[in-house]
Amino acid sequence: MKKTRATFGLAVAALWLAVLASGMGAVYCRYRSRELFIHLEQLRRRRDALDVQWGQLQLEESAWSTHALIESVAERRLHMRMPSPAHIVVVRP
């Protein structure tokens, strides 16, 4: 009788520890999932900000590569001039 009572007490203690560990595991998993969700939202905000910055850089690049801008920079910095129509020679094959 004592053996069965001791075994029963041991089983109850093991079950109690299992329930306690399960509860602690659930609390930790919930905490960790909140942490990961916050981190994910921060990464999404950063991605959105980088997308905006990328769009702005593309606009700036397209503005810098326009023909009028290139011609004005060539004229100002390199002192280049467009030739007059009389000096243009068209070479045909």
C-alpha cells in the first residue's frame, strides 16, 4: 500500500511539474512571439522607408541623366559648344 501511495504521489508531482513547465513554456512562447512581431514590424517600416528612398534616388538619377542637363553641364564645366549647322557633316555608308 505504501508503494502505491508513493508511486501515486510521485505521479501527481510529475504531472504538476509537467503542467507548470507547460504553462511556463506557453508564457515564454507568447512573449517571444510578441518580440518577433515587434521586430518584424520594425523591419517592415525600414523596408518601406528604403523603398521611398530608392524611388527618390531613381527620380534624381533620371533628372541627372536628361539631355538638357548633360548639355548644360558640358557647356558650363567643359566649355563645350554645339557646332553650327554649317559645320555638321553627315556621313552615309
